Amino acid sequence: MRRAILIAFVGLAGCTTYHAQPIAPAQLARHFEQRSLASKALHAFVVREAGHNVAPWPPARWNREMLTLAAFYFSPALDVARAQWGTAKAGIEVADTIPNPVLQLPFQYSTPNPGPGSPLTFGPALDIPIETAHKRGYRVDQATHLSEAARLSLVNEAWKVRAQVRDAMLALYAARKRITFLSAKAKAERQIAEMSRKRLAVGQFSRPDVDSAILADTQAQSDLAAARSAKQDARAQLAAAIGVPAAALDAIAIDLSAFGAVSPAPPAADAQRAAMFHRADLRASLADYAAAESALQLEVAKQYPNLHLGPGYTYDTGTHKIAFGLAGITLPIFNQNQGGIHEAEARRKEAAARTGALQDRILGDLAHALARYRSSVEALRLSDAHLASARRQLDSQAAAFANGNADRLTYTQAEADYQTSETLHLDAVVAVQQAAGALEDAMQQPLGHGAVSDTLSEETPR
């Protein structure tokens, strides 16, 4: 008996102890404000994820790829997804756990004493559970599939972060370009308003003509102010997508040149194949279905009872007894786990329906995104032709002004009209990039590039 107690104490000595990890809101806020894109820890993460060194650090210009990696490092949404994956992986260990035996220490005092020895009855006994019908294996299979679903959810969340960075950078690109064009237009409209006032003073213009010029000037200044506000909003949006304070972007140069390029639309069959094989949410749904399959197999296996071995020793009022045999077997008399099996079948059917519905939605979104991208590319082609025509018209007015065949007011008005054409062309460029982003989201693959790696670290980088 002393030996049994000693074994129990040795087992307790190996238990894990609890360590408190309190969260202080003030500390969390301080850590957020201290985040910097020049961090050495961020550099190490970027090198590991990119697979090559990045020197010098920090880089002179931050492109979309670099800012996306920074978002992967700082994003709180990815921290949550990583933690959920870690929880799911821990579930595999739980599912693979062998049930512990139960130590029984019965004690009884008999009066009057029926035996020749002491009136006591005592002795250690074990209840050793043995799972049958591969139940533990099915539990491990289910937990493994759930872990894979959690990993793919992390990949899906990473794509969302990538898309948020892309959309914020596109908004910043559009705002910068629009400020350039509207600044030139506002300057021209201001000059037109001033020249109109002078001509009114000498009787060459009527009051309605001057009012119209002043209105155009006011509208141009208002549009320029709105573009500058949009630029600040885009910077804040980009900082939020990365997970850093807005001030962290003040010290870096952002490379937005990639948004000037237009990739050809992929063939419909290739786009569909990419969506079916690269969409992490669809693959996660398939993993959930596989987990439901394993859960059903486990419920079917539960029809077969587990065994309980019960070896032990008993001192019974002077008699020494050594026991071998079964401590218990569940008899499937009243039910054969039919309720659990039916519920698992229903869950599997539900998982199949969710997967089918998701696939249909993906294919529908893909077809719409592909059609939208093709039409926007065609619209951009027409806008290119219109801008070229506007450029020729401006050059013609410039030549006429230089030769004395046109006055300054006419030439300045042509400059303002050309900036309007530039702004309209920018709208067409932005529409193409937005359509490209929607198509990339539908496939979860960048246009003109290979598949994005879905290998992400489980550990939170910071």
C-alpha cells in the first residue's frame, strides 16, 4: 500500500504548474505606439518569410510585397488565427491521450470478525480502461482535420490582410495621382478666373462668364482639398491594415509604381482551377468535412464497448486475494449509440452542404470578377485613346499660343480640360486595379504571378 501511495505522489510531482500572465491595457497601448517598420525583429521575420536577405534595413522604398510582410508580422487578426491554430494542434495531443488507470483503495472493518486474522479488509486495485474499435485513432483523425482547417483559416486570414494592404495602397496611389492632376487644374482654373475678372473690367467679358469661371475655380479648389483628405484617409487605412500607428509611415517612402501596370486577364479555365486549388477557405471547408467524417466513424465505433481490466490485491480478514479479470463492460442493451450516430451523420451532411454552397459562391464570384476585369480593361483601352486625343489637342493649343494664333485664356482653358481628361483616365486605371483586386480575391492568387505560399509560422512573431 505504501508503494502505491508513493507512485501516486511521484505522478503528482510531474504535473505542470500554473503561471499567471495578466494583461494590462496600458501596456498593450504602449507596445502598439512603439511599433516601428525599422524593427530588427521585423527584419528577421521578413528575411525568414521572403527566403532571402533584405539589405539595407530598413529598405529605401517599401513596395507592396514588403508592406504585406510587415502586415503579416504586426496584424492582430493573424495573431488570433495563429492562436486558434495552436489551440487546434493542442487538441491532437488531447485526442491521442491514453486514458489513465484508476487506483482503488477500498477499506472495511468487520464486526464481529468473520475470519481468523485481522477484522480489516483492504487492498489496492486498478481499473485499466482499454478503448476498442480504434476510437482513439478516429479522435486523432478528427483533431488532425480540425487542426488543418485552423491552419487554412490562418492562410485565409493572411490573404484578407494582404487584400487590405493592397486596397489601402491603391487608395493612396489614386489620391496621390489625383492631387497631382487637380493641383495643375486648380492652378489653371485660378488663372482663368483672374483673367476673366480682368476682361470683365475692360468690357471683354460678361458677368455670367466671370461667375462661371469663379465657380469652376471654387470647384477645382474643393476637389483638390477632397483629394488631400483622401490621401490622409488612405495613409490611415494602410497603417491600420499593417497594424502600426499612422506615424510609423511618416519615415518611409512607399513604392506605388506597380499599380500602373495592367496584367492580362487569365483564361476562364485557369482562373477556375486557381480558385478551386488555391482558395484557403474552400480547403478549410473540405478539412471540416473530413473532420465530420472522422466524428461519424468515432460515433459508430462507440457502439462497441470499452474494456476495463481490474487486477488487484485484497487482504480480507486474514485471507490474501489476488484478482484478475474484467472490472466492467458496457452492455449495449438500451441503445447502440444511435442518437450520436444520427447526430454525426447530420453534421456531416451539414458540412457537405456548407462546402457545396461555398464552392458555388466562389465560382459565381469568380465569373463576375473575371467579366468585370475584362470590361474594365477594355474601358481603360478606350480611355487611353481619349487621353491621347486630349494630349494632341493640348499640344495643338500650345503650338497655337506659341505662334500667336491663340490667346493665353484659350490655352489655359485647354490645360484645365486636359487635367480633367487625366483625372478621368486615372478613374479608369483605378477601376482596372480594383477589378484586378476582386479577381485576385476570387482566386486567392496574384495576377501574373505563381501561387502564394500558404506556409505561415504558428508562433506569434512578436
